[in-house]
Amino acid sequence: MTHNTQAPETTGRELRVRKLEVDLSTGFDRHWHGGDAFRSMYFNALSMSFPVGEQFFIDSVRENLARLPEAPEHEELRAAIQGFIGQEATHRRVHGLYNEQLEQQGLINHWQDWARRRIERSAGFHPMHRLAVTCAYEHCTAVFADGTLRYPSWFDGADERMQTVWRWHASEETEHSAVAFDLYQALGGNHAWRVRWYLFVLLTFSWEALAQTVSNLRRDGSLWRLSTVWSALRFALGRDGMLWRCTGPLMQYFRRDFHPEQPIRAPQAGEAGSQALAARWLSANADRYRVIR
Ligand SMILES: [Fe+2]
Ligand SMILES: [Fe+2]
């Protein structure tokens, strides 16, 4: 990987670490998402990827932080990285508890094994490659987080506690969406590798999300129901469907002048940006978490 000499950018936001006051140990319905098998199993699949994936993000950011020169202009970024690590570590813990319930419900987490094998294979790569992969996942996550906070229909009818888990995670992903990217830029990461790894991540993520969802639906006994297929089609293609709402924002990452703090989508009149949506959710739901740092 060749490095350019682009000026480093830093985030000016303070990142708080919040402990969620939601108890998942009492379990939740198999079809916690409003009785809808597809939606429940799709979001369950995403949750299954988080503990291993987020540990990888933490590790890749940490190993590259060690390569960042000690300089006053990086102090803000260093502080943001500590917040990033704290937030991702809390996400891992909560999704670990969530996934324990899924295991008790009889679902099998294949995604974590696929991810672990891939991470092992990346051991000989230059650390910047792993950081580029993290940046790519962070953008996918930020687009998904924006949808979670923006379109109430994505979680209509879902168990209250699960809505809280997903929206808390979405808010923090929005807050720290620029951190890994800013580190990549500060270390001179180039556009070509950023885009190559993004393509790889888009393909891998899409395939693994599909395969884990199908596995979950099969274990759940709801794979071949008409209602499952109908729900999947509606979720992807209906009003505020994922495909309509996410494709454009996902494509923005290919732009040479892309930065995570740019609006996820061209803002419509009177529409809030992602950061405003996250701040709004966090202040309206302050009784559901405790700030620990
Ligand atoms: Fe996260
Ligand atoms: Fe993240």
C-alpha cells in the first residue's frame, strides 16, 4: 500500500461511553420483531456478526493508533479513538448477551466463524489494510444506523427493549462514524485501497448476512413460508425499503472526496442529518443508559 500526504483530519466530537440499562437476560420472543420471522432473523444475523467484528475494529484501530506520530494536531483524534474503543467494547458486550439468548433459542452463529477465519488470514497484511476494512464496515454501519434512526417502520412493532438496543447502537455508530476514517487519512491511507477493500466488504457482508439469515430461518422453521418471503420483499423494496434507502448512501463511499461527516443522503427540506437524529434519540432516551465515561 502506498501512502499519500493528505492533511490529517480530526473529529471535534466528544464520544461518551454509555452502559445500557436494558436487561436481556430474561430472554425475548423468537419473533421479537412484531411477530415477523424474517425481520427477527435478519436482525439476529447482524447481531451475530458484531462481537467478533467489533473486536476486529477495535484491534485494527489500536494497532494503527500505535503508528500515529505523537503530535499536538493528533490529540483530538487520539481522544476520539479512546471513545470509539469504549463504545465498540460496550456494543460487543450487549450483543454478546443478545447472542446468548439466540443460542438458547437454537440458532447457530456461523457468521462469527467465517469472520474469525478471515481475520486469521489477514494477520500477515500491512495494518493499514485492516484499518481500510474497518473504515468500510464503519460506513456500512453508519448507513444502516441512519436508516434505523430515520425510518420508524424499520422497527415497527418490535419488542421495546430490542428497539432500544438497536437505536442505542445506531446512535453511537453515527457518533463515531468518522473516527477510523480520520485515522486512515491521518496515516496517509490512499483512495485506491480504501475503495478496493470497500468492494470486498460490500460483497462479503451482503453474502454473509444472507447466508446467516437463511440459516436462522431454517433453524426457526420459517424459511419456506410465504409470509417470510413477503416480509423480505417488503423490507427490501417496500416504502422506506432498505434497498431504496441504502444503495445511494452506500455508493457515496466511492467518491474521492468522501468523508463520513458528509450527509448520508442529499438532505430534503426540513430533514435532520444523521448526527442530529442520534443526538435526539440519546437525549430523549437518557433514562435507558448510564454514561460511564
Ligand atoms: Fe458498534
Ligand atoms: Fe462502529
